[in-house]
Amino acid sequence: MDEAAGVPLSTAESLLARCARRPLLFLTLLALLCWLPGLLALPPLDRDESRFAQASRQMIETGDLVDIRYASGPRYNKPIGIYWLQAAATRLTGSGAYDVIWTYRLPSLLGGLFALFFAYWCAAAFAPPATALLGAALLGATVLLAVESEIATTDAVLLAAILAAQGVALRTYLAAREVGRKPPGFVLLMAGWVAIGIGVLVKGPVILAVLGVTVLCISLWDRDGKWLRATRPLIGFAVAAALVAPWAIAIGIESHGAFYAQSLGHDFGAKILGGQESHGAPPGYYLAFVSLTFWPAILFLGPGLDSAIRARMRPAIRYLLAWAGATWFMFEIVPTKLPHYILPAYPALAFLAALWVTRESGDATVGRQRILRSLAGVQFVAVLAALVAAVLILPGRYGGVVPAWVAIGAGVALVSGLGGALCFARGQQVAAALCAAVSALLFYAMFVLGVAPQLRDVWLSPRAAALITKDRRPGDPPVVLAGYVEPSLVFLLGNRTRIETGISAARLSAAEGGLALVDDFERMKFLRTLTSLGAAAIVVDRLDGLDYSRGRKEHITFYRVTQARQLVIPPED
């Protein structure tokens, strides 16, 4: 695709080349189009997002920048970094009760955006600007990064830190393997170590694991690890440690060591040794879901990997294969699995796909390419069809209707996606990438602006919060929850909300009166205990829906409890 070499550029290639003249502007527009609607429109999600947001909210309310609290207890499964970022973003953009979820999502949006900037910078070390831009854009358009960049969790920020550190490590490696390439300077090397420190503050040792398996794999492959000396590891470790140590020491003292017992022992250690919180899965889990999570870039992944394997003697491609392969293998063998864990492997895969699309990774075996291209086309079209079906079916299934504009948009997205598949079949790879990206953009907008608001049965917490606002009286004590205690409702109601069992909820309500929300699983215990305490309760509202975190239908009853005249607490059973 080099016009200077006598090969004319297609319209799509010319468009990509023009966008590559202002890569950061293009990536910013892409990120905002993909992620901003969801960031603003989606209600608080369960469970991780609302737990992160509520803990950050309590940090604002208490002013404690060391300890991490959720409701009335500690939250010691992740380090402090994301809470600092969310609290700072909310203080700058929020007000009042700090109960608007989009303010807590801003660090994820910025983390995703910087991940794209660093992805472009990383790819620019070995590819022309147009190819580097395409690699970053393919990453940004993936379903997985789109999701993680619009919810208030750690992974988009972590990915930005990983890409910054990998970009420095890659440049150091290439300087050792390619004649005439200048190694990174001291300031850039230390910036990479700062990125490692930030990554540790955001999600603990995950960044160390990703970088560690990458450099170990490439060093064993080359049978040479001497290039690592150029990263200045002694000084670098000191810089990263200096960044992490103040808080690490403070939380150890504040929690009397409980933070490390919980985060490293129970959380991190349990994930490595077994399937934590029913999230265990066998190897192959991420491969089974890659068609969806890496969509629409899945169209180019198989052929791109094949070409990369044949071009593995090129140092940059060898490093990318080590990055993707070692990271993928690591997460596949860890028993605990969630879809977003594999995200650190996706930049390398996106770069390999972009190299193939722009014909920068060399030729491949024709017969094998034909098979892989066919398989990639089937994967792409299958997910495309599933997305169209989801847009048209989900609203009716969960209490809403399909707006006319959403149905029309689904048709346009389908046509754009099929156009991408047709261009792919004809060998017009850049045009296929552009059509596929347009299809993804349309689907993301339809899901968050058209489909999500129609899923009435799913959004239990916002509906419950609205009913509480209607039923609450001046002077009421904080609301008591029993049974349905999802973090999204705690976030919407505030830190003073009491999370109880049916029995303890009845005791609190009998002592104080006010509103109690009790689901059917706790209702009989609640009512029997109230009766034994001599308190009265009347039903003021009811709510039905789906608790998607538990995968069960919920029926919640809203009681107004009148205090017992003379409260006698019965003995425990």
C-alpha cells in the first residue's frame, strides 16, 4: 500500500493514510464514539463496578486516602490506585451526594484512550504510521475494550500502563536485535518503570506477570536475556518501588496486615490456586469467547497469526508473538477466569492483525490462508448475526420494545458488516477493516442508547431507588435491605444503607421503624421475627425483575415498619 513504491492506493487505503497524519485526533474521536454513549447512559452495573464506585465515594466522604471501605467493612481485594483516580474524577466533576455513576467511569474512559495512544506509539516502533494507527484502532473497536472503557473498573487503566511499559521494553529489545536502532534513553526507560509502578497501584502484580512472561518467553526463544540489562532494572525497580511503597506501608499499618492477607492471599492467591467465586473454568475458555470479545478484529486474527508465524524471524513480530502467546497461556492455565482478564494479550493480537491487513507481515502459505480466511469470515459473520438478533430480541425478552430507529440501525450495521465481509473475501482488507469498524460503532450506540433502556426487568436497582424516593418520609432512618443487596442499589442509596439478613433486618426495623426492602428468600424470616418483636409492617410497594448477577428472578416487597412499643430481642436460634 505504498504509492511511493509504484503501487496505487485504494480509496480505503488513502483514507487510512490521511487519518494517520493526525493519529491522536483520530483515535480520540474513535474512542469517544465507541465508549462515551455507554459511559453516560448505562446505570450502575453489578457487581464490580458498583463496588469500586461505592468504595471511591466513601473515600470522598471520609477523606481517608489510605484505607479502602465498602459499606461498613473493608474492601481489600485491589490496591488503592483506581480508587484515587475515581475519587479525584468525581470530586472534579461531581457534586452533592456524588451518586452519579458516570463520574466514576471517567478514569476508565481516559485509561482506554491512553491505551490507544500507547498502542499507536508501541506499534510505531516497528510499523509505518498507517499500520500503527490501524492496529490501535482495531484494538479500540473490540467489544472487550469497549466494555472495559465505559465502566468503573480497573482494566482499561491497567491496559494503558501495560502498553506504556511494553512499548519501552519492545524498543529496548529491538535496539538489541536490529543494527542501527537507537536504544531508549534514560528518561524513557524510567517512564516505563513508572508505568509499572502505576500498574501495581491499580491492580497489584498483574502488570508484573504480563511483562514477566513476555520477556521470559522472548529471552528463552532467543536464548539470550542480556538485552534486559539495558532496561536498567536496579534503578527501575527502585523507581517503581518508590512510587508504590508509601501507600503499601501505610495500608499495612492501617489494616494491621489484613490488606495483604486479603488481597494477596484470599484474592490473588485463590485465583491462581482455584476457581474463585464460582468463576473457575478449564483451559480454552478465552479461545471459546474470542470471536465475540475480539470482534470485529477477529476477521483478521487467524490470517494475521499465520503470516506472523511465517515472519517470526523479524524481531518485532517475534516479540509480539511472545507477548500474545505467553500472556494467553498464562491466563488460560489460571483456574479463575473472567472475560476481561485476557485483555492484556489483545494489543499484540491487534498489531499482528494490522500488519496482515496492510501487507506488512509478509506472505503466508496460500492453502492455509484460504482455510483461515474462511474460518475468520465465519466467525465474524456469526457474531454479526448474533448482535443483530440481540438488538431485536432482548428488549421484548426483558420488558421493553424495539424502537424503530434501533431496528433501522441494526439493518444498517448488518449491511456495513456484510460489506466488510465481502471486501474481505475480495482481498480488500483495509476496506473490510473500515466497514467492520463502522458496524461495531453502530452496534455499540444501539445497545447503550436503544436496547439497554428497554431492558426494564434487568434494571432492578434504579427502579428500587426510584420507589424508595417515592415512599420515604422525612425523618426516616436509613433503608434496610434484606435478600436483594446488590452493590448497585447500595451505591444509589448511599453509605448509610444497612445490609442485613431477614432476621437482623426485622430487629433493626422493629427498633427504628422506616422502610425495609425484603426479597422473597428472606421475607418469611423477616415477618416472623417482626411478629415476635411486636412490630407491625405494611406493604407500600412491590418490585419484580431479574437479578442478572445471580441469574435469578427477584420479587422484592417494600415494607413500612412501625416501631415496636416495647422491644424485646429474642435469643438467637
